[in-house]
Amino acid sequence: MNKRKEQVKDIWLYRHFIHMCKKHPWTFNTPIRHIEKLFLQHHQTLKKGAYFDIVMSRIGVTPEHELSYYRNELLSDKLLKDTFLRGSDYNKDLKFEKIYNKLFIKENYIANYYALIRETKPKIVIETGTADGCLTSWILSAMHRNNLGKLLSIDIPPQKGKLTMTTSLSINNVGHLIPQAYRDRWEYHEGDAKVLLPKLLIENDVDIFIHDSMHTRTHMLFEYNCARALMRPNTIIISHDILWNKAFFSFTASHNLKGLSCISGPNLGLTINKFEPYEEEIGLGVVKIT
Ligand SMILES: C[S@@+](CC[C@H](N)C(=O)[O-])C[C@H]1O[C@@H](n2cnc3c(N)ncnc32)[C@H](O)[C@@H]1O
């Protein structure tokens, strides 16, 4: 396909993307040329069905299985299903059966929170924002199957009306959707990500970072930049709710990274922590004085 045709295809995707973003007014309040620049240069919204393969090829991994294999694996996880369907015992405000039926078939969620973990077999993953633990439980289910890995979760227990949360949970019920059998790979850290994230990133060699805590521009940029500065090259940064503001797009643009999301769920973004050779030569991470 020649370059012009490729651009037209991207503009079609971009139009579709804008259509999907109706709920997120910043896209409409931002000059079109600025959005075009963000989407066409630093972000790629991938067609349905292509997301997983393209993410895998950017990471440099030839997948052992197709995404449909992992969808079936996830759907056949009876422990996970049973724990989900009992979720209302802990949180009466959410309809877990509805969440199960909707979420467990979504391409971009299965790709980022399950198939990616199964294929890349990370040793350490950090997530910010756990609450009920919908997606936390998927990561742990994948690690359980891999028989490898540890998930470090940083979370302030949600309180209705605070930090954009609509439900409350006590500290003991954070992550109630994680089956008991998968908890040996889980380490919960209660507290503000502003304090705990840099600490844990320095103390651990983290393969994947996932943001799903406070979705203000300042906080998102803080978390992305911590991950960027404190993780090895070629590690993975994933973010939920990238359409709440321009933080993810500004982050990828300012570091000359490519953001990826799937057209069927453009609110979930991924980027690979790549560096220019000169940055690697000068040095990355924390400088240790001996
Ligand atoms: C959107 S919920 C997370 C949903 C979760 N990932 C899931 O899949 O079920 C956001 C969580 O982040 C917590 N949170 C908000 N600001 C935070 C901060 N600064 N540090 C740590 N956690 C925070 C909220 O209290 C809430 O528990």
C-alpha cells in the first residue's frame, strides 16, 4: 500500500476514533490539526482483530497462540467466573454478572490484561488502582497459568464520592474478585501511588506497568514519567482511561514513543518503553554511587 493510501486509512480510523470519543469532550475542544498530529504521528488506533498481533510484533514476540485461544482460556477459568459472580456479596453497587458478560469477551482487555501476560511471561508487574480487582484478577490468573510472576498493586481503597469513585470498599475487600488460589502471586500496597510507585519501581525490576488509579492529567503524567524513567528499555506501559485527557498522548509525543489502542476500545492504551541509543549510552534508571 502506498503512503497516501496508508494515510487515508489512518484518517478513516481517526474519524472513527473521534466518533468513539463522544464522551470525552477534550477531543472536540481541541483544534483538529492538533488531534491529527497526536493521532497520526504518535498514536495508532488499530483495526478490530489486528490489535494483539500488532502489539506482539512491536514487542518482538511471535505469539504461541492467537487471541481467540486466550479468550477461550479466560472464559473457561471457572474459579475466576465463580469469584466474579459472587462479587455482589462485597460490593452491592456493581452488577458483576453484567460486567462478566461484557468484559470477558473484549478484545483489547483480553489482549492487554491476559494474553500479553501469558505470552511475555513477566516476572514483575506493577499496577496502580485495584478497587474490586476486575482486571487484577485476570493478570493473576495468567500468572497462575504461567507458574511465574508477581503482581504488585498500589491502591487507596475506593470511597464513594472521592477520587472519582462511585463505590466504597474496605481495605479487606480491595481485590475481592481475585480467587484465593491466585493470591500467592499478589502483593497489595495500600497508599498513594505518588509515594509508593517510585519506591517500588526502584526496588523491583519491573517488566510491565499498568495505570488505573487517579485519572487527572497531572497524576497520569506523574505515573507514566516514573515508569518511563525507572523501567528498563523495551518494557511495557499500559494505561486505562487515556481519553479522559491528553496526558497519554502528550506523554508518548514528548518521548517520541508510539501509543497503540484498539478501535473497539480506544480508551485503553499501550506503549513500549523505547529509548534513543544515546540515552542508553549515557545511562538510564537510578545512578548508584559506589
Ligand atoms: C478505577 S479504580 C481501579 C479499577 C481496577 N483496576 C479494576 O480493574 O477493577 C481506581 C482505584 O484507584 C484508587 N486511587 C485513586 N487515586 C489513587 C492514588 N493516588 N494512589 C493509589 N490509588 C489511587 C481509587 O481509590 C480506586 O480504588
